[in-house]
Amino acid sequence: MESTLIEQRRDVRSDLSWPVSIWLPEANRFFTGRSVNVSKGGAYVSVPMTTPVRPGHEVEVNFPRTMSLARQKGQYARIKMGKILRVDRAEMLRNGSIGLAIQFV
């Protein structure tokens, strides 16, 4: 049986592989990963499969800036609050990671 996904994105996504850290209040710690793509309204992030996250969790996504941009902006990271919409486990056995679909709030 095939499943059909309905596209619900409102914003165009751009491929971007950038280091990120995810603050997960339930675990009281940060988890490091990489962005896969980002848009104005959200991001898709790859994190270690041991990250204890599930849909509905609220997270803080930290996008670190380069030193020159940090000096210009006055901050070392772009911080966005988000909600986990989906956890993809398809890559878990191949590379030890899970994918997180995050909607910025």
C-alpha cells in the first residue's frame, strides 16, 4: 500500500548544510546536528539517533554564525523557537541519524 503525503509548506526551502544545536527542554541539554534545508517557516535537521525527541516537542534551534558575521550582528548565533512536526527514522541504520521537520513558531 502506498502512502500519499500532502505538501503543506508555505515557504520555499533552500538546501543548506550548516552545523546546528537543538535545545531540548525535556532532556535539559543540547544535541548537535546539521541543517539539511531551511525556509522562513522551518527547517529540516539531521541529529544523532539517540536524540530523545518526538512530534509536538518544542525546541530551540541555534544556527551559529561565523566570527565576522557575529561581530557585525552582535550575536554569535541565530536562535529560533520551533515545534517538531515529524521525526524521520529512515536513515537511522545507515548513518545513525534521524531527521527532524521543525516549524518555527
